[in-house]
Amino acid sequence: MTQQKKIYLQKTGILLAVYLFLRFLLPLALPFFLAWLTVHFLVFLQKWVRLRLLPLGVCFLAVCILLAGCAVLCGCALLYEPCRELIPVCQEYWHRFSDYLGWIPESMSGFLMKQGPALFSCLFGVFIYLISVLLLAKDWEQAERLLQKLPFFTPVSRASRRMTQALRSWVKAQGKIMLVVSAECAAGYFFLNVPFFWFWAVLTGFVDALPVFGTGVVFVPWIVIQLLQGHYTMALWLAALLAVTWLTREFLEPRLLGGGLGLLPIGFLMSVIIGLQLFGPFGLFSGPFGVLLVKELWAELKTTVSPGTSGEPSSLDGQS
């Protein structure tokens, strides 16, 4: 067998292994994987916080739970008034088009029944994650030594470090764009007399920073609701704000991101679509993650085949 055919077989094996990992193993091991990432972050945090790992983990989880509870309470309080105003409008359109919309209750009830087990599974996964963080924080050194004995630990570790470096640069760039978009939204919401404008501005900027999403996810339904309520001036201003934030991202993204994660925008979009088809809603994140993992493992394979190559291959090679 020639060297080239051997490389092709190895790349095919990596591709198949990553697919099987994302398809079957990662959904089961996700709470433990997230717990490992959390404790790894806490180890990094120990440079500034002089606490033992287990007490630091307890404090971290307590802060996360407190912030999550506050976010839920704030969200309910802020959405109460808009929902109360919107319910009469929805009832009016429901009565007007009841013959055409009669299928919605049956469809919605069936959908909720199907999502019930998934919700309980998600809650159980959160519980496993919390317990795993505490257990890993308690025995972190032993767990690290055990991981280092696993097969393929060294190449996967090097590939993960390069992915982490690229992801860190991407997060920094997205954070800067998020700040600019949030500031624009805060000014616009303040001008439009939106209650708690700062909260909605930050939320809009955060949604805009998510992969595939954008400010349209916030503004388009908002514009439709304003049109249904007959507030045409408000809808026009929201459309203008949507255009401004979209142009801002289009202008800043190529300048701040550069090569980004090492994927072309069309490649990133294809990875998301394929991930959604293969892995369901979880594929929104596992699709791009899988493509990046395959890319870096292939680069690691090239390094192993060509030992004379100096240095580690960068995930952004050829992008600058």
C-alpha cells in the first residue's frame, strides 16, 4: 500500500471516528465533558483566586445557579407586560382566522408531549453536570493522570490546544462586535422609549453573536408584532435599527475575525446545516465542532507523517 493511500485511509478513519463520537458518545458524555471543561477553566482561574479547587468549584456553581435564577426572574418580569398587551391582539386574529388556525392546538399539544422526555433528560443532565464538577474538582490530578493514559491522548490534546487558541481569538472578536451592536441597540431603544432598554440591548447583542443567528431573530418578530398592533412608525424605526446593526456586523466581522476559526463562511453554514440533519438541534454546535476537530486531527496526521516539519501546524494557516 502506498503512503498516499495509507493517509487517505487514516483520514477516512478519523472522519468516521469523529462522526461516531458526535453521534453516539458525546450525547451520553456531554455532562462529563462540560464538567471537565469547567474544572479546566477553574484551574486556570486559580492563578488569580487563591482557593483550593473544590471550594472554588462550589463557589462557581453557586454563582452560576444564582445568575440563572436572576435571569429567569428578570425575563419573566420584563416579558409580563408585553405579553399582556399582545394577548388581546392574538385573540382578535385567532377569532378572525380560527378556521385556518384550528390545527395549531393539536399540533402544539403533540409537540409538547414529544418534548416532555427530552426536557426531563436535559434536567437530569444538568444535575449530572453539577455533581461531576464537584467530583472532578475533588480528584482533578488523578483524573488528569488517567486521561493521559488514554489512546490518542497526545494528538487530540495538541489539536484541542490549537482549536482553543482559534476559538479564543474568535470569541474576542465576537465580544467586540457584540459591544458595538449592543451600544447601537441601547441608543436606539432609549430613543424609542423601550423599558429596560439596556437589558434588551445586551440580549440583542448576545443573540447577534451566536452562530447562524443575528439581530433579525429579535427584530423581525418584533416588527411583525408592531405591524399587527398598528404601530407602523415603531416598526419602521425597528427596521432601520435592524439595517444599522446588520451593516455594522458586515463591516466589522471581516476586519476583526480575519481567518476566524479557519472555516470559510459557506463552510461554517454547511457544517451547521449538515450537523442539524445528522444530530438534530444539538448539531447547531456539534456540526462546526466536528468539522474543526476533523480539520485539526488531519493536520496532526500530516505532522506525524512529516516529522521534519518544524513547529505545530496552525489552524489558521493560509488564512492570513
